[in-house]
Amino acid sequence: MLFNIKWLKLAVALLLLPSLTFAQKNLTTVTARVLSINAEPVAGASVSTAEGSIVVTTDDSGNFTIKAKPTDILRVASSGFASQQIQVSDVAASPVISLERLPFQLSEEDKVKLPFGSFKKRHIVGGVTTLNIEDILAYDNEQNFNGILTARVPGLFGGGNIRGLGEGVVIVDGIPRPASSLNLQEIDQISVLRGITARALYGSQAERGLIYVTTKRGQPFERRMNITAETGFLSAISFPDYLGSADYMSLFNEALANDGEAPRYTQAQIDATRAGTNPVLNPDQDYFNSTFLSDMNPFHKIIMEASGGNNNARYYLNLGWNRIGSFLNIGEGINEKSNRFNVRGNVDYKLNDWLSFGLDGVAVIQFDRNPRYSGGDFWSLASTVRPDAFPLLIPADQIGENLLPSATLVNGNFVLGGTNEFPDQNVYGELVLNGFRETTDRVVQINSGLDFDLSGITPGLTAKAYLSFDFINSFVVNQTNDYAVYQSFQGTDSLGNPVTNYQRLGNDVRSDDQIINNNDIGFSRRLGTYGVIDYEHRLNGGPNRLKLTALAYRDEFSTRDELQFQKNLHFGLRANYAIADKYIFEAVGTYAGSPRFIEENRWAFSPSLGASWVLSEEKFLAESKVFDYLKLNASWGIINTDQGVEDFYLYRTSFTQGGNFFYNDGVFFNNILNLTSGNEGLGWIKRKELNIGFEAKLGKSLWLETNYFRSQSSDQITRLTQTYPGLLGGDDFTPLENFESYLDSGLELGANWENKVGKFTYSLGVNLVYATPKALIVNESDGLPDYRRRQGQPTDAIFGYVSEGFFANQEDIDNHAVQTFGEVQPGDIKYRDLNNDGIINQDDQEIIGNASARFQYGLNLRLGYGGFTLFVQGLGQTGGDRYFNNPYYWVFGDRKYSTEVLDRWTPETAATATYPRLSSRNNPNNFRNSTQWLYDNGFFNLRRVQLSYSLPQLFNGMQTATIYLRAANLFTIADALEERELNIGTAPQTRTYAAGIIASF
């Protein structure tokens, strides 16, 4: 913790230095008033000077007092008004500042950054939701990128699935980049682009939607310095509950008896194990206990940022450190941790009146240290190694004098247990004696841009040239130790008395060398470039505005050992025309190229059109007492994409050498040539999309937006395996074709109600999405019965068997249709004969559920009083299903037994059993997807609760300070809740508790 405090003090000192050293000489006191053009007081306006180092706020009458030099520039800004920059001497001479109120959705804070340009919200023709991250972090200090999106955006399932179509492409500062390396504090704005015209200029990568991220940049005369410090811990919700050895042995004997086989364990063994007699010969190992696991997993975060500048030069700097620990409690598990350091510097410089230069530098380095495992990790081993398999530790004095001198002792007087069957699965040895693994991931990004003001050629003409280079590198360092285990076996001494002997398996090896293997080195890079010409013009200086954007774009991503790069290239043109800010028309066209098709099919044109009508500007609604603002939106378009084409050269027919083909009774052989059929007619996948919706402000408090969407994906690429006869060869013989088609449609809604009553403020936000996917054309046999057909059914339909309970007895089996999944016995699952042919086989599967939710909603409640703010967020969904089909539930053979099997079928529990009979074999009848293992995946989750308090000014130089307490994932309401909150073979699901401070200087 000393390390943390030291760096925290240094961070605070660096941030305070400019404020504490700011020269307070030659300052005069200026008192003035801020009014609207209609002479109404503007309360809460921000007044700043000295490049933002001095900031005050106007009172209810619009008055303010500030200290500044006469030559300083005073910046005055208020929401809904056009900001002004005035010299202090002018304010002193005329102490009234008039601000122009701007029409709704046309103010400076309504600027939305879209691909290759920006628009005011009113000029966007729908399907765009924008989050200003700094505003959100003021009351909800979220930890990760997807979390900031979850439950906040209409049309979004979870943190990135747009309208159920799939994960949207994340664009960071104009180029596709993973958001995992971003601190939220360095993000200025996130726009989720669902409407087709808003995203179409991004070409084929915009098929499913975009999540468009822009990072912060310095603003003229707004000097800002912030620090966020947080500490907290993750608390595991639950761990798997496995049976102890004695119960396992008894039930495995039962499973053997069910299969007509002799027991593996004697009753004396079971009794001795239950009594704890000689735990070396009768082991009973539990892995989910305090020996291996601690109660919490700590994490810490420090983020520092500074920005400022003037009209000629601006800067933004972000420094961050994030650390998360481990639940593991022994050996290298204690040292398991992840440290991420990041630095971002964004600089903008005005070279002359018509040329500006921007340069961004980003570096992210992450160090992960973990135990080195021979196979699997702690979580997978703890979920698979049986409790009776072997003792983890054996007292050293038991292994004999011949083995003891060369043994490596654990905890001073133990050696490790093991068997020939599990020589490298001793969890103790894996954590304590097997070495460690250190992974280093490095990301370096360089972005540069030139902005041209070409108004000298014609007013409103600008251009931008942008070039970016990303370097992603990773390598792994291993300390490759090894350890011996000791296996016990029963023998007799010379007198015939029973004795326990031991055999050493493997060797104890301690290596001081740390090794980097070629296979543990990763390297990739991304190159992006584009050029944009913008033209914005007020026709005849009147209320009609035309904005044109022309684009040339290219990016490529390459990884080590790949012969072909992932490339994207397109040209685009966008025209946005607003008539009196009341009628908005937009047209976008892109011409994209792809190396995945033959030359004749290599290019495709994608058009889209959109329009908006601000009805509230019309005379028949101008005096409406219901609508302060009402806008109708509609858009239609087609996007041609190659994003679903998994490989290159699929249009070529090729041959590869296979194995040997023997003939003449095996005397002679030839090489087999495998044929992969190409298809020169292979072309682009098409997505045709329609959006219709409206945005409305009712009174001063309620905001509504809703959209109906219809998205049809056609010419999906597939092999028509049901069309060509199988005797012609395998799947590779069947060429790929543009064939399948799918339709996704639904509704999305966003609403927000906010108000203020005295000192009490409140805000309630609700957003939801309802989506239904449907398969229009699919590759399937014409002979399928209707209940097995995918065409016309939900795309995510789950096909399985319908369980009718368990067979009660042999008579029940004899009177039922014949099940073809192996021999069945009483206690096995009984399936419904859907086609009434007397046989249960694959023809008896039907749709039994949906893999994805149909409906998801988010709730955001914010309450404020005085300096306190309480934020609560919930997320819910319904209409989806999920299987219990991992080894915790599908227990057969010699798998580890979970407590699920306690509800097994036996003749005595036949009336109440919920689990089929136990079997020591694979039992393919019981363990296949059916309604027996399906459950409703609907839930409501209290995602986040944060209580914040704004402190009074602590000392000169500090503008604001907020302390907060946060909890996440507090509770869930759902069917099968315990099963839902349980992870098998991986780290547990967690609840989060944190405390932090946000300070501005």
C-alpha cells in the first residue's frame, strides 16, 4: 500500500502545481451580469478566465464576480446558449453580457460526432444515441467500456449487441480499435449509431451498427485538471458445491449397480473415508475452501488528466494505473495480479490561418502474472479432479527413508500426492512449485491529422487528412519449474502384514531461468488513413443549410504469420440538407472494394436515404401545450458487406494432398487429392434496412424517442450441402454460394423524466428494445417436417427433445416409442414421439426455446439533494432460454459429482426425482439437449448503486471534489437463480464494492 500512497501524493502534487503557482499578481475584480437577449437572468452560467484556471458561476440573478487581468479573455457559457469570449477590459467597461438562446438541439452541447464529421442533434435523421461520458462519471464511476453502455441505450442488448444483430464495431477516433485499452476518463463522447444514414459512411464495416468513440481534446480557455482515485474489492457470489469423497464413492457404486457392474469401493473404504481415517489412503479433498481461496479480490485505480490551451494550441493528457488482484490464496496464486498503465497525449496546434495539425500518442502496457499451470488452471482443475483421486499432501515421514532425502518438502513436512492417471493435477503443486507465467501486452497508437480551412477558396470549405498507426505486441515469460508427486499403494511386509508403499512420479525441478518461446510472442499492427472534404453553406445567407462530405478511406490489420491482411477500402459521399432547421434530408452513398471476390465482383455501391420533419415548428403545433419539440425520422438503405466472408480466394477451385488410398488388397496406393470447389459468382452480403421513429420533448421534463426497425440480411454465404448429393464428396466439394436470408425487426424506446423541486432533483430514465429474428431462406432439406424446419422460424431457435419425465419401470419402457440413443432403463429421460412413428431419433426434435432474449430494458434513477446524489441502475430481460449442459449438471462416467445429483432418480425417489438415474457410462440418452435441461433466461438485476457527496472547497486551487461509495451486481431476481449465478471451470461471478474520490483543480 505504500507504493499506492506514494504515487497518489505525486499525482496530486503534479496536478496542483499549475494551480498553486498561478500568478495572482495584477488581478482586478470584475463584477458583471449575464442576461439573455430578452434581458432575462441566466443563472448557473460558467464564467472562466486565465485559460480556465479561474472559474465562477452566475447566481440566480445572473450576477458574478471574478478576478482577472484586464488583458485576459473571459469565456461565458451556459446550456442552451451560444457561448461568448470577451476581453476582461470590455466587460469592465460594459458589465452586462448578453447570450443568445439557441433553438432546441442546435446548441454547442448538442454537437454529435459521427464518422468523418459532426452534426447538431436536430440535423440527424434518427437512430443515434450519444453519451457524454464526463457527465455520467460525475454520478456513476463505471469501470469498463461495455458497462457504461449497458442499460443506457435504446436498442442495445447488453453492452454492445445492437438490435440483436450482433456486436457493433467499435470505432475509436475514426479507426476500428478494441475499447478494452481505454480508460473511460479519456473518452469525450460515445455515439451508438443504429440508423443507417448515420453509420453508412463507414462502408462495409457498418453493417450491424457502430459504437463511435471520440477521445478528449483540449478546449480553448478551459484549463482542466482532474484526478480519480478508487479502491475496492470483488466478492465472489458463489462457488461450485461438489460432494465429498464418501458421498461420491457411495453414489458411484450406485451408478455402477445401475449399469449392472460390480462396485468400485468397499463399504469399509467408504466408512473410513467418512470417518477421516488415514486421509492419505482415503483422501477427501475440497478445493473451494479458505486454503486456496480468499474472501475478496482487491482492485485499485488512479486516473489523472489535464487539458487546456488557447486558440492557437491545445492539449489533453491522461495518465492511468489500474490493478486487480486474485482470489487465490497460496503460492503463486497470491502473486496473481494484473497491472495496466496507460498514457494518452492529444495535441492540436494551429500552424497558420488555414492549416492546423493534430497529433495523438497513446501507450498502454499491461503486466499479468499468473501461476504456470501444466494443464488447465485452478478453476478447471478444482472443477474436474475428484475428491478421492489422491491426497494433495502426504506427511513426509510416511514415504520412507529411501525417498525422503531427495524429496522437496511443502510447508516443511509434506510431499505432494498424485497418481499415474493425474501426474500434473495436484493443485497445491501447480500453485506452489510449478513456476509462474508473466504476460506483457503493449499497445502503441500514433494518430496524426491535418485540418485545412479552405474558406479562401470558398466559404465553408474544409478538409482533413488523417493517418494512424497501431502497434500491438505481446510476449510471455515462463519460469518452468516441475514437481514430483508420490503415489501410495498397498502391499505387505515380509511377515505378510499390510503396509503402505510409495512411488515417486516425476522430478522436482527448480529453474532460475525465465524463458520466452516463439509461440508465446504475438505481434499485430493496424494502419488507417482517410481524407475528407467538407462543405457547409447557408444558401443565400438564409435559414437553409447544406453540408456535403466526400471521403476516401482505407484501413488494414495484420497479425503475425498471416499471409493475407484484413483490409477495408471505400469511397463515400454524404449530403445533409436542412430547410429552416425544420425539414432535414440526407443521402449517403459508399463505393466499397474487397479482395475476397473476383475482379468483376470486387466493388459494390451502397446507397441510403433519410429524412426528418420537425413538426413542432409547424404552425399547427407551435402553440401546443403537449409538445415542446416533436421530430419524425425515417431512413432506408442498403449496405453491401464482406464482413461475413471468412476467408480469401473462396472463388478459386483448389486441390490439396491428403492421405493415401490403398488398392489391390493393400498392395498399391496413391495419394488422395482433396478438392475444394470455388465459386467465381460469390459476391457481397447485403443488408437492407428501414427505420421509422420520432423524438419528442413533452413539457420541460419528459423526453421520448422511439424507432421501428426492419433489417434484412440476404445473400448470406453458405454451402448448399442439402442440394448436392453426398456421393460427390465431402463438404469441401460443395461450393459456397450467396443463398440464405434473415430478417430482424423490432422496436426500441428511450424515455427520460427529470425535474427539480427546491433543492431536490430527480431523473428517471427508461430504455428498452424488442427484437425478433426470423430465418427467411435457409439451406435445409425439403423433406423435413414443419416442426423441424428452420425456414420461417426464429433464427436463434433452440431445437431439442421434449422430456416427458423419467421412465418409471420396464413396462413404461416397453409401452413407449423406442429411443435410439442407447439402452434405456427406469430412471432415464423419456422423450416425446413428435412424428408418432414409434421411434425416437433426430426427427423428434422441435423448437423448445430461443437462445437470445426478445425483450430487454434498462432503468436509471438519479436523486439529488444538497450535495448528495444517489444513482441506481437496473437491467432486465425476458423471452430467452438457456441450457444447463456443462459437466456440473451433465454428470456421467467418472466425472466429479456435484450436489445436483442428490435429486437423482431411484426406485424410492421416483415420485420426486428431478435428475435422471446415475450412470458410470456416457449414457447418451440422458445427456442431450432437451427440455429437461432448459430454463427461462429472464432476469432483473440491480446492476449499480452509487452514493456521492460533493465536498465544499477544501483549499484554494481545488474547484470541486466528490467522494463516493459504489456497489455493483447487488442482487438478481430470476428463475434458477443459484444456477444462473454459478460459474463452472472459471473464476466466480462477483459483486463489486468500491470507494473513491474525484477532484478537479
